[in-house]
Amino acid sequence: MSASTGILLLDVVCRPFLKFGMKFPVVMFITLFLVYGAIAYGALKSAYLSENHY
């Protein structure tokens, strides 16, 4: 799987959600906030665990 295939797959998967998000921007904002929050939580948790476990 190359980067272009991943971008194309992401475009195909996300396009319906983006169309929905244009109609309901508050719902889209909350969804993005939750997704980015989960990613940040995972990154911080991973960094914290790698720092404490030698």
C-alpha cells in the first residue's frame, strides 16, 4: 500500500462525513475534537509510558 492509495482510501471513506459535516458544522466540530483528543491521549500516554519504563 503506497501513500497515494492511503490518501485515496481516506478520501473515499471521509467524503460522506464531510458532506454531512457541511450541513451540521457543530456535530463535525465535536467529532473532530473527539478524534484529535483520542489521538493526543494515545500519543501522550505512549510518551509517558516509554519515559517511565526503561
